[in-house]
Amino acid sequence: MFRFLHTADIHLDSPLRGLELPEDAPHDQIRAATRLALDNMVDLAIREKVSFVLIAGDVYDGDWRDFNTGLFFNQRMAQLRDANIRVFVVSGNHDAASQISKSLRLPDNVHVFPTRKPDSVVIDDLNVVIHGQSFASRSVMDNISSNYPKVKSGGFNIGLLHTALSGREGHEPYAPCTADGLRAKGYQYWALGHVHQREEVLGDPWIVFPGNIQGRHIRETGVKGCTLVTVEENQISQVEHVALDVLRWNLCQVDVNACANTDEVYERVQKAFEKTLIEGDGRPVVVRLELQGTTAAHQKLHVQSVYWTEEFRSLAANLGGAGIWLEKVRLKTREQIDTETLMQGDTPIGMLLANLRDIAIDVDKLSDLDPEMATFLNKLPAEIRGGEDSFDPTNPIQWGEIISDVKDLLVARLLNLEGQEK
């Protein structure tokens, strides 16, 4: 019997962009989260006395600011070496983008698979064969798994691969392949990387994405960790997900439908925060709060949005425990008003609604507004169009959401002014 760890997408020292946290938030812990998660992985490997560790790509997040990132990784790999644990790595697309990492010598217990073609490593005492190939460049669009070596008869065969399989939402379609194609190789286990959401694609044979070891932004919610695999008599007897993350991200969506006032909204948010704190399992949780639904409190929430953001931050702080840190509040509520009736009336609000009703933006005609529009769009930073809180000016759905929000905000402000005059 032996055990091994399958991990991927460490993204060591990945930068955190766009956070809007209060000053007393655990900024140091957030910045160090990927390092602390890697520490947890090393501790788990030593504690469970695993025979080896598999890293299926994206150890790094691209080029480092300095050598401290690489030195930290090397020190942790040396800890595994001292515990007689070998490490097998395929470089992923982010690793291939790093020029510095290519020149750093790794401890002798770490084997990085070549980029030119697939290779195999035999662990004789375990009768294990590990097959793998690293990315030679950031964008690998060929099915590199098709050239992986034939199965070694009688051995326990593992395929180590950085891939999006046939495609996964939010991930570039690198090293495309299919589950059927991987199954046809005859390996007992496929250790995949690149997709940050854990997924057990198949159980016969096991084809697994372990997900990343630490969520880095609001699109990477839930438990993050690695996969611990137990093998007995050349057969997998257990596949277990083990949490490694030190803090969690949570998109807290609260339905405030039919709330008669802000007090009722507050109560629902409090219950949602209490549930989120429990689900954090003793870890701090960074929360983005979204209020949804039709409510009589819509006006006050929008007109006093800054005030209510601070109120909800105070609520989160008062819960205690490991802590909830409110990153942002998004108001997606709607007013409890009969817009059709208002539009029929000869009032400023009615005329505004009538004029706003048919407003739309044809993204295909943006260039008609300014001949330089295409050049401008091409110069937008990549993180704006593809980051964790992205905005794509060519996306008609996002424009529709913006127009809807503007309409609601204008109506809310006018109704508020009308109420003050009365």
C-alpha cells in the first residue's frame, strides 16, 4: 500500500487585484495565502507519509517580482526531500510564461517533465510509472496527451497533464483532449491541472482535477485543496479531497424579495453572514455581498449605498469568529413600483421611464461613435476584460445590465426627491 498527493495550480505569490477591503482586514494573510496553502500541502504530505507528490502545472503565476518566490518553493521542496518524498511536475501555461523560473535549479527530489515530448519515470520499488509532458509555451493548442507512452503492463500508470480537456468555462482550451481519449491510454490515474474547480471527471479510470490549493478572488469560491490517493495491490482504494486553503471567498447572494424595509434586509444579511461564517470552517472568509429581489427598501439601499456598505461591514465585524471581511456590495434589487402606470402619467418620472424604456446599445455599432473605438478597445488592460471583476465593452449582456442599473438609480433618486418634497 502507498499514498500519493495530487495537486495543481499553486500560483505561488499570485497578485490580488481590485480588492476593496477595510484597513483592519487581514491583508498580510490574504497576500501570503498561496504560500500558507503550500505550507499546508507540504505538512500534509509529510504527516500522511506519502510516497510522492504530483504537481499538474502552474506552480507559479508568471514571472516573479524577485527570486524570493522561487526560493520559497525550493525550500518547501527541500522539506519534502528531507522526508524522502519525491515530487513530479509538469509545467503549465503560467510556468511557461516565467522566464526567471527556467533558470532556477530545483532540489534533486523534484523531477520536471520535458517540453519537447512526453517522457516516463519509473519508481521501481512501487511498480509505478508516471508519464508527463510540460508546456513549452504559454499557449499549447495541440493534444499532447495523444503522444503519451503506452501503458506499462503490470505497473500502476499515472498520466500527469495540464489541460482543459474538451473545454471548461473560464479557462483557455489548452492541450485539448477528451476523457475517452485519456481512458483509452489504459492508465489507472490521470492527474490533471489547469481547471481551478475540483472535478472528478471519471472514476474508472480516475480522471481528476484537484482544483487550485487556494482561492485567489471572488470567482474561486468554496473549499480549495488537493487530492490524497491510496493505492492497494495496484488498485486505487480511496480518493480523498483534503482542504489546504487558509481563507475562503464567498459570493453571498441574499434574496431580499418582499422585504418591507431596511431592517428586514439587515436581518436577512445577518443570517446569510452567520451561515457563511460556519461554512468557512474556522477560516476567514472574504465576502462579496449581492442583494437581489424586489423590495420596498430599494430606494434607500441605492441612494444610501455607501452608508449601507459600511453598515454591512460593521455587521460582519461584529460576528467574531475567524472573521468575515466584506469586499464589496452589489445592489441588484428592484423597486416595488408599477412602471407601466407611472409611464402613463404626466409626471417627470413617467416621462423619464418612457424615454428610458427603449434605450439600448448596439455593440456592433460602437465604432460608428468614434473611428478610434477599435484601437481604444484593443488597448484596454487584459485584467479589465478578463479579470475577476471583468467588463467587456463588446458584451451586449453587460451593457444591458448597466442600462438597467442606471434606470433604477435614476428612478430611485427621483422618487426619493419627490418624497422629500411632500
